[in-house]
Amino acid sequence: MPEDPEHAQNTLEWLLKLKPDADEALQIAALGHDIERAFEDTKVRRDDYRDFDTFKVAF
């Protein structure tokens, strides 16, 4: 989804606000926590739902 890179960056920013001393492993985990969205063969796709909230409930 087009918003996913921004979502990852936003998650990292929040992590650093909440835990400024987060180590590199935790920062990488924050950036990659929704990495499955990048794969075309993902079973649940955002495009299949009328809105983001419905998608999140299904996913």
C-alpha cells in the first residue's frame, strides 16, 4: 500500500519518542513490523476492504 513506508517511519518515530534508548534491533523491528504488506501474494489485502478499519479487523 502506498502509505506503508510512511507507516513504518511513523512507527519508528513513535518508538523513539516512547523509548529514546531503543537499540538497533528494536528499531529494525519497528520498521519491519508490517513487512508482509509488501508481498503481492498476501492473503489479506487492503484493496479488498472498503476502509482501513475493516481491513485491520480482518488482518
